[in-house]
Amino acid sequence: MKLLTNISTLYRVPVDGKHDDVDAVSDAAVAWEGDTIRYAGPLAELPSEYADAQRFDAGGGCVVPGLIDCHTHLCFGGWRGDEFAARLEGASYQDIQAAGGGINSTVRATRNADIESLEEKAASALSDMAALGVTTVEAKSGYGLDRDNELKQLEVYRRLQSSQPLEIVPTFLGAHLVPTEYRDRRADYLALLCEEVIPEVAQRGLARFCDAFIEENAFTLEEGRRILETAKSHGLGLKIHADQLSSGGGAGLAAELGAVSAEHLEYAAEEDIRAMADAGTVAVSLPIASLYLREPFLPARKWIDHGARVAVATDFNPGSAPSYHLHLAMTLAAVHQRMSPAEVLRGVTSHAARAIGLQSTHGSLTPGFRADLAVIDAPDINHWLYHFRPNACRMTLKSGDWLER
Ligand code: NIG
Ligand code: FE
């Protein structure tokens, strides 16, 4: 049994309920055994059986559930700093892609990279993320765009699951873009995905979710529907990159198909917002992508007023969001998406857990849940989000163990 005390404010975070309820307790303690939370509440009410537990000191900081980055493109070859500079000069993200750059350029670099170097690069990002208080990371393929290279990315995630401490939730994103060699035969690429790769990924248990990028120059709504229905029939959960750069109906499709989440959503239509809220599909906001692409931020108030759950994630990738700093995404969500610090905290814990299907074990400091938490060097979450620093996280506990840093 282990015990953490000297906590100024403990945010237990309910699994569900009101979006701004974080269930804060002052002068608190958390006890865990193995990888499971046993007690989280006022120190004064700590059951006597925990009094002799091995003690750790939170140094008067606040404690939150381990943070969940529920949308990343973690494994990729190369970087695209040249495109960043071109966009600063006025080129658009879509123009760069149409000219063979963008996602295509990362596909070339990822195909050329060997599995060891991809694993090493992703592991280095994960170790920085862990130091920021992140304990679970959703990670997509989508830079291979052929059978072998998509499986190579998913294999990197499988290896990382045992070679480093953070939990990885893998998502198959073969429908990120039609690769250039299939440009004049899209139907063949769709057939490859639906008849070969999705069945194999599902059968080998290489991904928990299937995602599709529904956008002009990526996949149409009807293509997305076919891919996602196929994935669903093979037992994969569904996610959609929807309405990021234009309004294309992806959010409505996510609701209709019972997707666990839809992402980006800056251009989602009002009726699709309502449909997602009614279906319980989590809206994953990605403010770092809005920042880098100078696109609008998600109008989170509108979503929350409709009763939708809004999560916050980094979208870490070499193009639209070249940062895995979840604290940056959180501060942007507060300032530009007009979310309260409590709503932002829900967005990276309980709502983020729901966006990857882990809401009954992760994202909340509830007895019986996974012993994942972060000790933050701030008296409360207002101070944490307001005082943006290289790293405000003091200590990270993952599955009951303190992570080295
Ligand atoms: O989530 N929107 C599509 N995919 C990524 C960007 C990928 C890239 O630019 O490499 C995103 O923003
Ligand atoms: Fe993305």
C-alpha cells in the first residue's frame, strides 16, 4: 500500500455528470495498492488501515488524474519545418498537400524509416510527455498508406507498449489520404483498405479504433462511411477526423455510426453538433492544430451548451501540430475555446478517457480505477493553466509506479 499526502487540492474528477464538476478536495490524500486506487479524499477521513502505508509527499501541489492525450499521430518519419516556413509566407496547408507535400511528404519519410528508428523517435516523445503528467496516449497510423507500412507503424505501437511505461491506444488511420500511387485508381485503395488491411489489423488485434480523414482532398463522406462500416463490422471502434477545414458532414456521420469520438470539428454544422451530443460521441478539440494552421478554434461553448462532451488533445504530428505539449493545448483551450479550467481538466481526463473507450478505468481518481496521477506545482488548476511553463508537473504516477525523469 502507498500513500500520497501534503496535497493542496485533489481533483478527483467524476466519470460523468456536469462538465465543470471536478470534485475538488482540499488537504487530501491518495492511497493505492499495486496499479489500483484504493482511496482518494480528505486526509482527515483516511481509513486507519492506510496509516502505515509507504508515504510520498506532494509538496503542497495539486493532484489530478494522469493526463490522457486522446489524439496523436505519434509515429512518423522526418519533420516538415520547411512547410511551416512556406505557410508563414502565405502557402496554404491544402496547396502544399496538392503539390505533393504535407501528409504525402511524411508518408515518404515514414516508408523510408526502419522500425527501430521510428520506435526510438516515438519513445523520446513519450518520455517528454510522461514528464508533463501524461499517462495514456492514443496513437494513429496513417503515414504508411500501404499494408506493410501501416502495419509497421502499428507494430511500433505494439513494441512501445512493452518497452516504456505509458499506455498506448492504437488507432488505424489507413484512410488518412489516398497515396499518390493510387491517385488515378481510388477504388483500388478503398478495396485494399476494406478487403485486406482492415480485416488483418482487426484480426491481429493491432488497433482498437479505426479513424478516417473526411475532408476535401482526403476522403468523401461516402468513402468514409464505407471504410468505417467495414471497420465496425470487424469489431473496431470508430473515430473520425471531421469538419477540420470545411463543413463536410463528418460529425453527423460520427453520430450516426456510433463513433466513440470525432475530432477537430471547427466547421461542424449546428445539427451535427446536436446529433453528436445526443449520440454521446465525444468532441475532441485540437487547439494546437488551429494555432499552427491559423484556423478557427472550436467554439466549445456552443458544444457544451448542446450537452456535448469536449475533450482536449495535442494532435501531435509533423504538419498541423508539431508539439506534444498537452499543457499548451490546455491553455489554448481555455483562452481561445473559452473553456473554464475545470472543463479543460475534464477534457484531458474523464472526457479524454471516454474518447478512447477507457472511461470505466481511466481519467478519474475513483477507488478501483488505475493508479495514474500527476502532481502539479500549483495550488489549483486556475494557477496551473494560467502560469504556462516548460513543465509544471512535478511527479507522474503510472499504474502505481513513479516515473523516473
Ligand atoms: O490531424 N487532418 C489530418 N491529419 C493531421 C495532420 C497530418 C499532417 O499534416 O501530417 C491532423 O491535423
Ligand atoms: Fe489528427
